[in-house]
Amino acid sequence: MILKRLKVQTSLGDDTNCYIVEDEKTKETMVIDPGGEADKIIEMLDILEAKVKYIYLTHCHGDHIGAVTKVKNKKGGKILIHRDDAEGLNDENINLSLCINMGDIELEPDSRVDDGDLIHIGELEFKVIHTPGHTKGGSSLYCQKEELLFSGDTLFRGTWGRTDLPTSSFEKIIDSITNKLLVLPNETIVYPGHGKSTVIKEEKSIYLELKPRQEL
């Protein structure tokens, strides 16, 4: 597997993590959360000689979807998002695109995914985990073979995603983290929507023991 993390800027100047996952044999590729700087993403896809199969959106917020249209028009790929966030792609009150000065973004997903769905690129398999809380249709992608998780804005290094936004819920995000993500193997690497990566075992004490993360 080839994995690239691109820090892309939104109109606010904040960084969002965009991930490119490629199967080495077939070059089938999935782009996760292309939030901005479409040309930067397209350049990396060209370098990798990527055959874009999917553009996966962990949730519908504008800082994670800003470059979708340009990337899709240039490189192809089907847009995937959990069905509970699909409506948010066309609702500025939910995707917050106007609030963060991105203008009106309207997208139509090619397919809506559900909890437990399996996504394949080449020989790689990813399981959809519905992780509501940051948004009602937030989702994470888990690859058992590579022991990694793309958590969107649900689980961050040392904290969790915001729950003061439309369709968000503190109770649901904590439930998603404790009952759906922290049950994954301890060594699972977590790649979040913003900031640095972490591993499951390093986050458990925050939620299961109510202790702050201990930095090494």
C-alpha cells in the first residue's frame, strides 16, 4: 500500500488532512477528504500514476470537501459518503461552506455508504464504521490488513471532534469513540482529519480512565 498525507489549506487558512491511498499492484486509488488545494492533490495523483476509483468523504463539512469537484473532474472517481451526511453536501447550513468563506458548495454523491460496508481498491479492503457525533453521518474507514484507521473529525490525537455544530452530539461522539473505535486492536494507527496521527492504545486512557493523554 502507498499512503500519502497532504496538508491542504481551506479558505480560512487552516490545514485539513487529505489522504491518498493506492494499491501498489493495480494503482487503484482512493482520495480521502480533499478539502482544498485541488492542484496539489492532482499533482500527487499524477506522480503516483493513480487510477482514482473513489473519493471518500468522512463527513460533509466544507473544509473536507472543497476540492472534490475539481479533483473528480480531472481524475475521475466515485464520490462516497455515509447516507446520513449526503444531504449536508447540498445544505450550506450543515456543511458550513458559507460560514468558512468557501462560497456555496453543492455536491451529489455517486453512492451512499452504510455502517459495515466494504470498499475495495485493488487488494486493499476498507470497512466503513459509522461514527456519528461530529456530524450525524460522520464515518471512519478501517483497514485490518494494514492496521490503520481514517477517523475524519471523530477521533484526534488527545481529543475528539467539535460537537457544537449542526447535527453534532457530544454523547454520540463519545459513544462512537468508546464503542466503535477503541475496540479496534491497540496498535491500529489513527489518521485523523486534522493534526498528527496517533494509535488506539494511546487514546484509551482519555475515554476509559478519564485521564489526559501522556506524551512520550
